[in-house]
Amino acid sequence: MAEFFNWLDGFVWSPFLLIPVLLGTGLWLTFRLGFLQFRKLGAGLRLGLVQRNDDGGEGDISQYQALSTALAATVGVGNIVGVATAIGIGGPGALFWMWITGLVGMASKYAEAFLGVKYRTKDDAGEQSGGPQYYLKKAIPNGFGKALALIFAIFAAIAAFGIGNMTQANAVATNLESSFGVDPVVSGIIMFVGVGAVLLGGIKSIGRVTAAFVPMMIVLYVGAAVWVLIANVDALPAALALIFTDAFTGSAATGGFLGAGIILAIQMGVARGLFSNESGMGSAAIAAAAAKTTHPVRQGLVSMTQTFIDTIIVVSMTGLVIITTGAWREGAEDVGSMTSNAFSNGLPGHWGGSIVALSIVFFAFSTMLGWSYYGERSFESLVGRRGTIPYRLVFTFVVLIGATLELETVWAFASALNGLMALPNLIGLVILSGLIARETKAYLSFDPQLRATAAQVEEWQRTQILVGDDMSKAPKK
């Protein structure tokens, strides 16, 4: 099984399959949307972090809670262990490719969140449901969309137990044991109780919890990283130069074997970049669909900022700390402790290792909450509302299992499933790119500053005639 998942992971993330599809889709959407992620980043941050609520919009949770839920799912051990793995194997140049994945991925994240809101529906409990498992089959005709939606739902429901469960629980248990001597069984029981208690309340409970502690955990981690970078400010220019040169030489990762080094840097950067920010994977569209918003464009812009915060801020902090302190030279053999060693070198006493250990606890716990919702909604689209409670119970129990097992194979399993669930979504985004670009342009022409009220948006929508759009009809005379 280990050999199979390692092979599958390598095949899915080869330079001939998902990597060009992922980057190509992001670049295509970037051009189709007129570099929207750069033009409207400030507006998206204002809507999500300052305004927070889109008054008058339908949904179950606020825009900020939807953003924090998505951030909870993405800001996990991938931001700590995943970055160390990418740099340890691919060299410092891998961080450059993680940045590229994040910048073009913002367009993909916007597009999937836009579609998640546009094609969402209410389930039997009256809650909003959306995501690729819905918009692929609703927006793409002739059975092809249904096939893509089915593939996504199956892989997402299973992948949640890897990326969002066992790998996270195991990272917490391992770090608490090495840093504070806590028995993994004890860690597993505490996480089992904590996750189960939150999941009983569904998305509203998840939204409240993540909205409360996601900002705290990010500020704590980024603050510690800034401290280390200030202490090593003399090494920062050389580190930045190394990142850019190694991205196109690969010499740091392979001892000078140019072609293989570049491929490895790209492969690790893109793979771990997606593992971290999930842009193009389709998962964040599930959280976006639950948001109270007056128009899909507005929530799309809010969701887009998640990738910026995750990759351009948090991942960058981890990568720069690892490189400026020289911890990256430990290589692939010691990626598990690379980030901890980097922070320990830059902070006094034992603060570095303790902060990394606590950050992993917060990051991983939040990821489990976010991904439980993603997996639950994907499973619900396959079997109906009756599958919700059983899925929550199984997901909570698997947390305990993940905390107490050796999981080398599960990391390959999680990475491969991430790629497999991304493929149908990326295909759908390319097919629907015209629709996304057309409606985005129309809305931004009406509301360029993104300050229209719910009543103004509703009135504008009544006056629109978008040919071929089944949601916008001509006003009746």
C-alpha cells in the first residue's frame, strides 16, 4: 500500500499532469479576469476583515466566518511541516514556486468561490450547500458535469480523512510528545473530545469557533516569525536572492544537476503550495457557499484573500525563517524538526520550539474543523442529509486513530487525493471561465467600489439580461 500511494502521489504531481493543469488554469483565469487578484485584493480584504458582514445577503454564516473557516482548513501543518518538506527536498527555490502557485491560485480561488455561491442550494435542513459537487453538475451540461461532480465528491469525502484529519492529528500528537512529553493517546483523546464537541453544532458552531481563534493563532505565529527575521535581518537579502536563483537552477537541491533540480523545485513548490492554500482544489467553495452575501462576486473576492493570507504571508514567514537561519541545510532527512530548529535558532531559550509546537496544535485543530465540513458536505451530496451525522462521528473517531499511528503512508495518500479532487474542479473552472469572467465584469461595472447595498444589488439584478445565464432573467413588462 505504501508503494502504491507513493507511486500515485508521484504520478498525480508529475510535471506532465497536475502541475501544468494547476498553473495553467490559474494563469488562464488570471488573464480572463483581467488580473483581478491584484486589482481587487484591497477590496476583498476590506470586505472580509473590516466590514465582515454583507447585510441583507442569504446564507448561514457571515463573510468573515466563511473566510475564517476556509483559513482554518488551509492554515495547517502544511504551513509548517509542508513548507519544510518543500524546501528540504526541493531547495529554497521551492518557496518561489509556492509563491507563484499562490498568486495565480488566487484567481482559481476566486472563481471556485464565485461558482460555489452562484449555484448553491438549500438542503433538507434549510442550510446552504455548495461547492464543486454542485456547480459542476449544474453549470456543465450533457452528463459530463455530473461525472466531474461525482468524481470530486468521492475524492473530497475520502481526502478529508487524510489532509484534514489523520495527518493533522498525528502532527499534533508527535509535536506535543517531543516538546512537552505528552502521551499521544492523551493528545488523541483531547482532540477527539474537542473536535466532536464543535462538530455537533455544524457549520454555525465551526464558524463561531474558527472566527474566534484563527486570527489569534496567525498573529502569534507570524509575530514570532517577524521576531526571528529581525534578529537575522542581515541574512535576509542573501536569502531572497537564493530563493530566486535556486528556483531556476535547482542547484541547492541537487548539487548542480540543473534540469532535475528545477523540476524538483517546481514539483515540491507547487505540490506543497496547493497542500497549503488549496487554490483550485475546490474545497474553499464549500465554505464560501454558506456565507451571507448579496452577490457571488463579493464572496469570491473575500475567499480569494484566504490564499493571500495563507501563502504570501504565513508560508512566506515559515520559508524565510528556515532559510535565513540556515536550517534548510539540514536537508530532506530532518524536515520534521526543521521549522522548530529554525525558530529555536532565532528566539531566546526554548521559546522557538514551544511556539512552533503550539502553532501546530492550533493550526491542525482548526484544519480538522474546516475539513470535517468539507468532507461532510461532499458525502452529503452523494447520500443525502442522512449521511451527515454518521460522517461526523466517523471523522471524530478517526482523529483518535490518527494521533496514535505512524503515518508516513498517509502523507502520500493525502497528497495524492488532494490532486485527484483538484483535477475535475480545474477542468470545470476552465470550461466555465467565460461565464465567470462575463458576470464578474458586469457586476464590477455596476459596483466598482463594492459598496452597494443589498437593495441596490437586488434592483440591479432585476434589470440585467445575461444571455445564456439561467439565473438572470429579463424583467417582465
